[in-house]
Amino acid sequence: MWRTVTKVVLLGLCLSSLASAASSDWYKNSLIYQVYPRSFKDSNGDGIGDLNGITSKLEHIADIGSDALWLSPIYTSPQADFGYDIANFTDVNPEYGTLEDFDKLVAKAKSLGLKVILDYVPNHSSHEHEWFKKSVKRIQPYDDYYIWRNATYVNGTRQPPNNWLSVFGGSAWEWNEERGQYYFHQFVAGQPDLNYRNKDLDQEMKDVYSFWMDRGVEGFRIDAINHMFEDPRFLDEPSANRPDLPADDYDTLDHIYTKNLNETYDVLASWRKLLNEHSNKIKGDYKMFLTEAYTDFDLTVRYYKSGSTVPFNFMFIADLNNGSSAPDFKRLTDRWMNNLPSKDYVANWVVGNHDNHRSASRYGKERADELNMLSMILPGVSVVYNGDEIGMLDRDFTYEETVDPAGCQAGPDRYYLKSRDPERTPFQWDNSTSAGFSTSNKTWLPVHSNYKTLNLAVQKKSPISHYKVFKALAALKKKPIIANGSLEVILVTEKVLGVVRRLPGSTVVLLVNFSHSAVQVDARTWLNIPEELVVYTASVESKITSGNKVKTSSYVLPGTASVVLASPNVF
């Protein structure tokens, strides 16, 4: 049964339904590189990454084959959630620089052929935002910009309006003495939720898009989009029957009233219209939307039809892990490819991000290149997190070192289950002070202790390295066979996954061994490929030499190895 073949032919991938938005289809086969600004490069020695630091390293982002860089939040913020609590949506946090610094970043990126994508955080603002301060005082129209509710009283004791919980744990309701009401916050208490049923607020947030597009931004990654609306009846949410968790843990409830409401898709459609109109007005390129929603598969795919270019496909993060089998990977890859709403939409593959453990830590050092290979050989958009290209690893933290609010709020016994600090450590540029991230020995998060040997400078000089594998993959991604070729995802054996891309006269094959032991495969028969192919690139730990010719009818694939084979004319 497992030697079955699912064939998906992808010829001329295009978003014809969105073509009116612009003349360009630059995003179809793009590589998006996520920069976590606080940890990328510090230009002034304060131990915190900044815009000028990013600008100084844009050549690296272009060098590895990126089409665009996505910046995690750079807005004015008290940093209660490290930038996701925004006090001004149209200015830059002083720690990171100024609007003029941002303009310089955009100009240099453009000169290097890179597009700039900003994180857009629609669900909430900071409690230090002027809108919230005026809402507390009931100043119109701001009085209704947030979700306010009266208290309930039990035996004369004030209680929250219902049982809704914060993603970070505890009640999602915070009492405000001055207003005499509770406000709703799906994340930390310093992040009050915005009320999109208020038309003035809705327009304010549309104006934010226009402000940044006028400054040259070419797209937006929308944070936590499925949290934007709440059921107006404010009913208690049912139990998820998780007695194994603390009573105030977010996962103890089934969030049927605070996530995935239909109105979210309507608002996104209105934003898509706004972006398209802006592109048409300036005769510019299509503006990309990347939407983040950790939710059911069907609800994720539904974002396509509301205007999302990239409804994030988190299968490598949320659905698969280092214990998953080759059939698991095939099944979920097929599910995504077979459920695209139509051929007008493109797939996407998220390798990692700032909210989840690094891919090399999730899957193991010996498999550090595997997800990059899959994301680049499969068709569509590849999304990688800064550090993925050099195989950076999580750093272990003590509770005393923990600064992420998700980890701090979980407490000393459970912080390691929730904290996102391990994957947010500074980028490892070289073996100098603080890994070349900063001239300061003290950085906002400690640098991983392995930076002396695991860094970009070392990998650039090494004959074989994650960096060189990544560059080779990005170069291959730009070739017609990956941009336009057909796709087949095949189980060569129960332990080996094969991904085949074809154009007439050309073949590219990715083989992934999910066993820790070597496996001999007859790839020629099971994949219907030429008897002889050439190693294009291979995972670092595999010790496979690039450029060698191999016989595909009796190929021995080392344990946990991933290798890309290609016809000579592909090189």
C-alpha cells in the first residue's frame, strides 16, 4: 500500500484570480527570509538588534537567494511581548532606530533586488497606545475601539465576565479601575484586543497598511489572524477535558467563541482589496499577504479565497516531528497539494519561525538540512527563519534567564514548555565577541555557547556546510524545473521519501532517508527516473560528495541522509 504514487502536475503556477492586482508574479516561487530584528545584528553596541544592523547585513540575505525579507515587529512598543505589543503602528521603536533608518533599509533592499515585508499585528495594541488611553476615558470614537465588559459579581465579589483564557495562561480579562470595566486580552494583559466591529477602528488599521505601503513595503505577514474576532454573546467556552493541565492553562478550553470566526475572512478580503488598489494606483508589484493561523487544515486553506497569498503551512512544525515517518510526510504533503482551492494558488512550506524551536533542534542536527531541502524542492513559497541557513540550534535557558512572557507566566516548573527564548538567540555571524552580533558582551538574550564553531564565517570557508547546501538549493529553486516542473511525491520504500520534479529532458530528485540506518533503493524503478544522475547537493551529515554520478537502480542512502540528484543539464 505504501508504494503508491500521487502525481500533481503543476505547470505555469499563477494567481490568475489576483493578476489584476499587479503585473508581477514575483511571489510564485519565492524564498521568504524571516528576520527577528532584536536578534539579527546590533549596530550600536547596546546588545539589541536594530534596523541599521539589518541594513548592514542585507547582502547576506540577498546572497543566500532570498526574494524578500519579513521583519518581525519594529513598531513603537514597551516590549512586554517584544514588539507584538504596539504603542504606535506608524513609527519605529527607538531601540531599533527611526523611520529614516527604515527608509534606508528599504532603499538598500530594493537595490539588492529584495522586497521588504512587515509584520502586521491586527489583533491587539499595547495598553500604552493613545487609542487605549482614550478608550479608558470613554473619549469617542475610541471608547469602542477595544472589547470592554462589565464585571459579574458572585456573593459580592467581582469576577471576570466569563471563563475566557489568555493564550499565555490565566484569565483573558483585566480590570481597569478608571473605566470600571474589564478589557479583553487574548495574549498578555498589556495587549488589549481591538474591536473590528467598530468601523472607525477598522479604517484606522487600513490606514496603517497604506502608511507602510507608501514607504515601499511590498507585503505583510499578519500575526495571529484567527484571533481577531470574538462571539458577541460572550458565552463561556466549553472544557477541552484536559485534566493533565493547570486549570488556567489556555489549552484547557475549546476556543469556539474566541478563534476562527467567519468575520475574520471578510476583513481579510477587504484588506486584499486595499492592497490591490494600492498596487494598481502606483503600477507596482503584487503585494504579498502571509497569514499566521494555527488552526484546522480546512480553516487554513480557506484563507486563500479571502486574499492570502501564503496561508502559512505549519505541517513541518505542528503536524510532523523527528518521530514522523516517510508515509507521514507523504500524506501531509499530498494533503496540502491536493487541497489547494485551484491551480491559481501556490503552496507554501514554513521551515521555522520565532515562536517554535529551531528546525535543527526539532529534527536533530543530522537532519538540519532536510526541511530546507523539502521546502525548496517542493513547489511554491519557501519560508525560512534567520539561522535556518546555517543550522543554528536552540539554547537551553534556566527560569532565571527566561524573559519571554509565555515562559515567565508558565512558572519555574513549566517555563521550558512555553518559552520561545531558545529559538530567539542572536544570529551567529562569526567567532568574535557575541558571535559578531554585537560589540557588547551582554546581549538581550545570551548567545549560544556553540558560536565559536557554528557560525556563518566558518561555514563560508568550509568546503561543505549548511550555508553552502542552502545556497545551492536556493539557486536550484530559481531554475525552470523547480519553478514550473511537474511534481510527484513517492514512497521509494517505507523508510525513504522521494520527491521528483520534471520538465521534458530534465529531472530533479530529492531522496530523504527517515531511518538511522543506510538503505539501498531502486529509485530508478519506483520513481521512473534515469539510470544515472548526478549529486546536486546533500545534507552535511550524510558525507555524500556533490558532483558524483550515481546509479539510481542500486543507490545506497546513508542513515538520516537527504540528497538531491539531478540530470547533468540542470547544473
